[in-house]
Amino acid sequence: MKRPERRIKMKLPRRQFLHLAAGAAALAILLLQDLAADAAEIKVLSTNAITSVTDELYGQFERATGNKLTVRYEFGPVLNREIESGGAVFDVAILSLDVAGLVRQGKIVEGTRTVLGRTGIGVGVRRGASKPDISTAEAFKRTLLSAKSVAYSQEGSSGLYFIGLIGRLGIAEEMKPKLRPQLGTVPTAQAVVTGDAEIVVVGAALVYLVSGAELVGWLPAELQSYVVFTGGVSATAKEPETARALLNFMTTPEAAATLKAKGLEPVKP
């Protein structure tokens, strides 16, 4: 006959119980402190062109690794100038342009250049508005001339290209009163939602940042220019290994799928 199980309960004196509990809490705090000590904090200079997707990926990296990212968003060309001048302190940069030039200058560590993807220049309108014809160079030119107002990114790579493009098309003077440069305090495509502009010419991925905007399409091939998003580790990085880990994370298949969903095409390094 099997004897019934007997559970013995040990009752500790209150003083001893409190002592053990305090010891366990102290141990937990020490473990957390050790984990925090192992975690790194890295400074990221990041283009503001794809903030919705980079915010998402940065958050995933922090949760997966325990590291902390201090991110400063700005136009890619602005950050590029700061890095060139030596005035930028950072561990890793992710820009809306190719960092190859910064590698040649010794500002970015050779071998760390990482290509995230590219987006073409596109035209956007307010969601639900009629879509203009941009199927050919001539059609795009007519659309610009017939538009009441056109928004573009004043400091962004796409905006610098657009200003050069209307010069090439021979319509720079006619377009001057129609142009609505956007300074970057809000996404460029927001201008078509607020009514500040009838159409926007910007990197196609930037239209996806604004729920009330809709992409008409990319510019025709003969006028197209691609904004390539690349990253690299600073030559003076305090946390170079963690910076490399972030760039590796940004190129995983899962991250690439997230970038593609937001308008970035894969591109060979």
C-alpha cells in the first residue's frame, strides 16, 4: 500500500524570511546592473527619409540586443556635410546617399559600407485625388507646368536632384512661383495632404510615410535618379562592434522585407 505524500512546510521566522528576500532582491539588482554594464550605447546619425521603417528596426535591435541607440535624424546631405567637416560625433551613420566618398576620406571605416536599398524619385498626390500623367518625360513636364503648386524636399537628395531636373527640362523660371520647398520638420509628402501643394516630387519611399498621400508612380526611366541608402561605421566610433552589429541587423532578410514594403528596392552592394 502506497503511503500518501506528505508535504512538509517550513515556516521561517519573519526576520530570517525578510533577510533572504532582501538578499534575493539585491542579487537581482546586481544581475541587472551587470547586464546594463554589458549593453552598449551607440550614437546613430540617420537620414529622416525613411523614419517610419528605421524607427521600427532600431526598436527591434534594442529589444533583441539590450543595446541603446541614441538617434539623431536629419537630411542625408546635411549629415554628410557634417561628417566631412569633422563636426559630427557618431558610431554609425545611415544616410540617403552613398557613403563611399566618406570611406575614401577616412571618415567611415573601410569594409563597413552597407547598402540597405534604393528608391526612385516619384510623384505623389493627396489620397483620392486624380493622378496626373507622368508616363513620359514630356508628360511629366506638362504635369509640372499645369500644376498649381509642387512640393519638394529643400535639403534632401531628391530635392537637390529635382531642382537640377527642372533646369535640364528648361522650365526652371516657369516653375519658380509654383515651388513649395519643404524644410523637413514634417514629411515632405505631407504638403499634399495639408493642401500646401497639389503634387509632390520626392523619393518614392517618402510618400509611404504619409497615410494621407498616394504615390502616382516613379519618374520615367530617362529622367530617373535613385536615392541609395547606405550605412557605415565611424572611423572614431567608441562602440565599433555594436555599430557593425546594427548594420548587420539592418540587412537581415526580415529587415530587408520591412524596407521593401516601404518602397526600398534591394540593390547589389
